[in-house]
Amino acid sequence: MIDKTYVIANWKMNLNVHESSLYLHKLDEAVKAHRTVETILAPSTLALQAMSCQLNHRKFKLCAQNCYWRDSGAYTGEISASQLRGVTQYVLIGHSERRNVFGETQKETGKKVQAVIRNNMRPVLCVGETALEKSQGETGEAIHDQLTAGLAGLTNEDMKEVIIAYEPVWAISNGNNFGSHTTPKPHDLYEVQSLIRRQLGYLFGDDVKNKTPVLYGGSVDENNVGAFLSVPGVNGVLVGGASLHLQKFTKIVEVAYAKRNVKR
Ligand code: PGA
């Protein structure tokens, strides 16, 4: 059994350093420390350092939203995994906004995953099909390609650090239409986590297939999180819009804890 439920707050390009710090202060008062729930905050890169000094490390972990794969050099505007080392414990890699808005390639996601592991952090590799791929029945192929490229060159030992987040692009809200998106039905989510695990098994064997945390992301809120976490094989959630609301996010963490105890 996977030892924890992972709840990741992806604040995207929201909240400045002061606002992030204030939010963390309030969240710290609202949320209890749960040994079985890993609550992970992904603020803007600018806020990571200040939050790292401020936060209660037994209660929260930090996550960068992206990184570059080379350790240093003439790469204006980029931040390397080696610069994040010691500040964050996790790094999101291949979020659909990185892929679709910034043109990040499959090959780059693989190099970034390797860079994160090389620098002793845990990559959260995001995969998921677009609306077009879904409508053409290509969900399996899309995820297969993203996993194959994103996990290229990793060993079974490396895979102990990897988390996969299934984020169907059609289910992700964009801030303007928060809450109005359709999300996968439990049965469909079960099918996709199974195909992710089948692919992990094919690439790395049964141990990795069974022990890699697979999360769901896309319009998760305090009302639907319980249903996602009830799907067998789903080990947590990646929350965008709702994580910017203190009460919603607090409730999400509470539901994750309650579900965890039911699952045991
Ligand atoms: P959302 O974002 O919860 O606002 O849909 C999820 C994500 O993009 O990680």
C-alpha cells in the first residue's frame, strides 16, 4: 500500500510573496499535521525561499512548478533543479500549461525529471490527454507517449521518487471558468489510472506499477475530492483553482485525511 495520500496545491502564477506568506500563515492555523497526508504547496518560484523559512516542515512540503534540466549556465530566465535543491522537496514537471502554452517537448520533460532526481528532489510528472485526443479515442496513446518520454532513462531506484499526476487537459479550469468544467467519471478515472500503472509495469515491472503514487488533477474542489480519492489506485490530488481558497483547500486536506482512514 502506498504510505501517504498526496495533496498538492498548485497556485500557478497567482499570489505575490507577501500574499503567499499570509496564506501560509492562515493555512498553518487551519490545517492539522497528518502523518498520512502529505500536504504540498507549489507557489510561484519567487515565494519558495521565503516560504521555506516560514513553513512548518512537519506539516507542509514545498514544490516548484517547473525547472530547467541543466544545472547551471547561460540560460537566461531559467531556474535549475540544482538551484531549487534544499529549498523544495518536489517539482512539477510537464504540466499541461508548460506543454501547451510554453511548448515544452516530451524530450524536455524527460530531461527535467532526471535533473530533479539527480538533485535529490521528487518529480511530479503530469500527463493527460487533450479534448481532441479524448474525442478521437487517443487517451491511451497520449499517456503512453508522455510516460515513455517523461520516464526515459530512469532506473527502478529512481522510480521510488517519482509521482505521476493524471491531469486530463479538458478537465483543468483556467481561472475564468473555475468549477464549471466536466471531470472524469470515477469509472473512467479508474480506467486511466490502470492504464498508467500497466505502462509503469511494462517499463519497470510490478513493484513500480504498484508502488508509484498516481494522483488526479483537474477541477478538484472540496465537494468532488472525496469521489476522486475513493477511486482505487488514486493516491492523491493536484489542486489548482480551489487551492487558492483557504477554506476550500483546508476542507480538501481534511477529506483526504478522512478518506485515508476509511481506506486503511
Ligand atoms: P484546476 O488546475 O484545479 O484549477 O483545474 C489543476 C492543475 O492545473 O494542476
